[in-house]
Amino acid sequence: MADNINRGSEIHGCDPSRLKVDQYLCRVSYVKVKEISGNSVIVENQFGFSWVIWKQIIAQEMVSAHQVDEEKKVPRMEIVRILQNARDTIFSVGFRKKIDCLESVTLEDLETPPKRKTLAKEFTHRVLVGYLYQEEPEMERSVVIDLEIEDENFEAKKCFVDHSTIEWLIFNKVKYIAK
């Protein structure tokens, strides 16, 4: 757990020494649940800072990329529109990822159409938990930050989601499934 407010000599956000009573602050933070105990939850952000949040605060102020209260079958373009408007709100998206490497595939794996189909699904389905970083409408894709990649290099967390391959999206407690 990081314990240095300034993370070195550089201040990355608000300077606490310049705060005044009645000033407002804003925070957008993506946190992972580390422990649940009674009415409190211990969370940790991508910088390694941990803290305790009451469940009432979570219920009023936070959203989950995993919880689903409703499912809707909608055209894929509706899912793309929701994804593009998500901005910094966390979501989960299921899509097919292009195969970069097939080194482990044998000729036996490719013998019959059912085996090929099973192999293709196994190698290409991807679930990503993250938030929108950038739209690339001319490329028909979005750049999404993958929160499950544990790498301090921000660039390593970027992932392309090809809009034509989106199968489903969980956003604000609704799972949108492509028709």
C-alpha cells in the first residue's frame, strides 16, 4: 500500500496545503474490492492506495462493472452508442479479440469444422473491465483502459474494442446483449 500523499516530490492532484473550508473537490477513481467486513469495504485503487468506504457511500455514489439487474437484447449499434457515451464510467464488455498468435495450435486442432469453431471461440472471446479512453469512429473501434492489467505503464492498459465484435456490455446495472 502506498503511504506517501505526494508519491514523491510531485503533486499529481490537488495540493492539500492550499485547501480551504467550503472548497469543493472532485475525484474519479477506479477501485478493486479487497475486503468486505460488516458495513465497511476496503478498496484499493490503481496506484496501490487503500481505504475504507461505508456500504451506504458505495450505494449512493458508486457503480459496478459486474452487477446486472436487467438484460436487454438490442442491436449492436445501440451497444456501441452506449459504450461511446460511457466516458469515465466503469463497464464490462464481452467481445471477440483478433488472434495474434497461433503457435500452440496443431494440425489435429484444425481437422474438422467443429474443432475449428471451438478453437476460434476459445482463443478469441475476451471480457474486459474498464472505461472508455478514446473513440475511434473512423476505425469503428474504441480505445478502452483495461483495469485488470496490472502494469504501471498506462499505455499497456489500452485495448482496442472492435465495434463489430461486441457481444455484450454491462453498464449501469443493465446487460445489453447484441441481437
